[in-house]
Amino acid sequence: MNFNKKVLSFLENNTIITLMKKLFLLILFSTLIISCNEKTQNYIDTIWDNFSFNSTVTNSTQIIIKSYDSTVTNKTVEVEFYAPIKEYKTYTKQQIKNFEAIFENAEKTGYCCCPKSSYSIHFFDYKEEIDFFYVDTLEFKNKVRICEKSYQYSYIIDKQKWKDYLNEIN
């Protein structure tokens, strides 16, 4: 009788272990399938990009926007190799908060190849540059594309909001 209890105990433990292995594999494969889902990946990318951008703006003590001659820069993407024709600088925390406001109702897009940059936005934490973005004011008539420096994502905002903000910090 003792032998039957041991066999029964062994079978119960083995069944539990087998069920646990199957459950683990099910969770593992489900996670892989979900993480490979394009919509899920896009959602995760959007959350990360927005967090990254918002952190950059929040951690900035100054924003410098450089304007370039669009007759020269419309032939290239990387405008920082040219001398800017004008610089706009923020001097207060409120001006930085107002910069965030121009992104209300912005359309976030994915990879953006080769924008025709006419501005660059440089974010500073005191003297250290945190990040920069390119600004394409030529692609759309009433919109502006603000593109992450490696072109992985961009925001499309109202051109009038952009102009109003430049006037504010001018």
C-alpha cells in the first residue's frame, strides 16, 4: 500500500510539473506572438517616443531654434553644417512649457526619410545639449514636420502654431 501511495504521489507531482511546463510555454509563446504583433509594437514605440520627447522637453533649461536659408537647406537634411541665419532662444520655464503646447493635437508619424529642414531645435540642460530635432516647414502648406534627429519619428503640427511660438521667443 505504501508503494501505491508513492506511485500516486509521483504521478500527481509529475502531472503538476507537466501542467506547469505547458502553462509556462503557453505564456511564453503568447508573449512572443503579442510582441511581434505590428499594432502592439507600434503602440509600444509610440509610448516610448512620446516619453522620450516629453522627457527631453521637461529636462530642458533652454531651447534654441536655429533658422537656416531654405534655398540652401532644401537640398540636404542635416542643416547643422550650415551657419544659421537667425537664432531663437527661450529664457524662461514658461516659454519651454509653451513649446509643449504647440504639440497639442499633433499627429505623430513613423520613420520620416529626408525632410527638407529649414530649422533645427536644440534642447539644452544648462550648457549640455540633450537632443535636437529637424524642422521641415516646406513639405506642407499649412503644417510643419518636426523630425527626430535619426528620422525614426516625427510630429506634424499647425504651421500657425509654429509661427506664433517663434514670434513669442523672438
